[in-house]
Amino acid sequence: MSSTAITGIATLVTNDPSLGGGSPRSGTFESGGGSPLGLLRDAAVVIDGDRVVWTGASSEVPAADHRVDAAGRTVIPGFVDSHSHLVFAGDRTDEFNARMSGRPYSAGGIRTTVAATRAASDAELEANLTRFLTEALRQGTTTIETKSGYGLTPEDEARALRLAARHTDEVTYLGAHIVAPEYADDPAGYVDLVTGRMLDACAPHARWIDVFCERGAFDGDQARAVLTAGRARGLHPRVHANQLTHGPGVQLAVELDAASADHCTHLTDADVDALANSRTVATLLPGAEFSTRAAWPDARRLLDAGVTVALSTDCNPGSSFTSSVPFCVALAVRDMGMTPDEALWSATAGGAAALRRTDVGRLAPGARADLVLLDAPSHVHLAYRPGVPLVTGVWRRGVRVL
Ligand SMILES: [Zn+2]
């Protein structure tokens, strides 16, 4: 193994509050405490093999085999995108175009993608998946979760998970995305399939189980049946909750100690209280509200209540076809009441919390060496300069991949 020292970092985001402060309220950066970002100025980081081994002042950097001069730029932990749907074929350009043009559109939404995905070969699906993973990596995402949910048969769901597991450890079984078209008149029969033969086929390939708990998809009782069946097979729950309407998803997520309740756009005070008094992370997915012209989730309300918040892309061909975490950070700051510090924390450490990971989403000794070099003097530029490709370097597991 060889070590690399990255020096001359104007702003190093560690997400370790014991190492440093946060953004300035008036002029100069604080040093020591005060912000979960743990910012260090004029800093350096040393990586050895796939781990971070040292962080501190650039002037005190220990010797290393290689040296990279950040030249006054910013280093942040790689983004942890804890919610995406990347195993699919086809796209839904016409549906998006109609929605944005104010025209009615009556094609089948998710069903359109299910048909295209079932018809695709393994090679086509895997080529699509790797294309989107590369796209995400170029934008600074070094850990990504992805789901099945466009197969909806035991064979097609298991295939999606097998393909996903070749590329990421964070694989989620989402047979309960919608009721499969073949079961339109027998939703109870479909839940039996999802919790029975389909689960048997899928459990070996996944870490997580998810359900779309929403009017028109699965109600609270069906969602509970899906998640408890998965849990009995060793899968950990996460929930698509309260996206389009108030519903039981958030309360169910908390009741089952789900790692995350995702979307959280329509919440009652009781939902917010339940999240605040739980280990369940609220994962906000503003790409979905952007792409459907829907009301934003209220991040400020959740943060003020003490809820742990993650920010992710929800990358999927229907309602949020972006793989860009920086874009989501900018939306969260502009429209959801998050500060630039909070949004970056949520897109890194927050995403790690939503996946119950402690090795990623931070840059302190012992953490995985997943680093992003931003062509900017501070991380605030992620929101200050929206849409600008600021990511100029990416290390994943200690290897420079960009
Ligand atoms: Zn989703």
C-alpha cells in the first residue's frame, strides 16, 4: 500500500465536529466545535490504502509516498446517495415533456418502465446501470444505494438485484413498488407473492427491503406485511413514505426501526415528533419535487425538531431523472430552508446514517478514503454556483478515479 498526502486544501470538510467548526457567521471561520461539518482551513489529509489516516493543518502534514496539491480548493467526503432506482430500461421523456408543457399524458408511468425493463437483456440493463453509476461518480457520489422495483416478477426482481449487487453493497428489494399489472385485480395476491416466492428469490441478493407506502400503491397494513416478512429474512426496512399524501408510512418506518423514511413531503406534527424520537432518518429527495412541480419537503421543520435528515437523488426515469447530488444540495438550500452546511452534511453524513454506515460520509482517521475535490474555495459554492461542474477530483477507496 502507498500513502498520499493532499495538501493546500482551503476548506476541508471532515464531518467530525471534534476536528473543527462550521461556516462563519461573521467573517472568519470558527475553529473548534460548533458545527457538525468539522471544517479545517489550510488543511491536509493523508490517505493510506483505502483509509484516511491523518487530517490536520497543511503545514504539519506528515511524510507520504505521494503528494497532491489542492491549490486552495475544497475537499469534502464523497456523497452518499442513499436512494436511487438505477436498474431499468427505456426512458420517459414524453411523459416529462407533457407534464412540463401542461399537456395531459395517459401512458402508464412506472408500468411503462416495467415493460421496458422486463424486455431488456441482462447486458442492456447492466450497461444502463454502469452508465448511471459512472455519471454519479463523476459528480462526486462514492457510495450509492439502488433498488429493484421495475421487474415485479420473482425472476425479474431477482435479476435486477443480482445486477445491482455486482456494483454496490447497498442493494434494496423493492418488489412492492407498485402492484404488478398481472395482479391489478388481486393486490392481496401480489402482496402474498412479494412476501413469499419473490422474497425467496430476492433475499439472498439484497441488504434492504423497501415499500412504496402510498395511496394507489400499498396501504399501511400491506406495507407492514411486506417489511416484516423481509425483516424475518434478514433484510432491514426502509420506506417510501408520505411523498404524495399524508399517510401511515412515517409512523410505520419508526415503529419498525427502519433506517430511513424517504420523501417525507407531507408530514403531521405527530410524524415529525415520531422521527425526532427515533433512529429513523428522514431522507429528502428534492429531485422528485423539482421534476413533478410539487411542493418541497420542509427540511427546516425537520431540522428544528431534531430529526436526522439525509439528501439523495431518487434517480429514476419517471419522477427524478437526475444523478446529481450537488443539484439536490442547491435545491435544498434555495427552496427547503437548509443552510449550505446542513445540506452538505445531509448529502454525506446524513446519507451514511440513512444506510447505517459509519465508515463513509466523513473524513477522519479510520474512515474510508472517499474524497471529492471541488474547484472552489469552500463547500458553500455547491449551492452558490448551482449547475456548475465543480467536482474536479474523486478518490474512491483510496484510488483516484477522476
Ligand atoms: Zn424512490
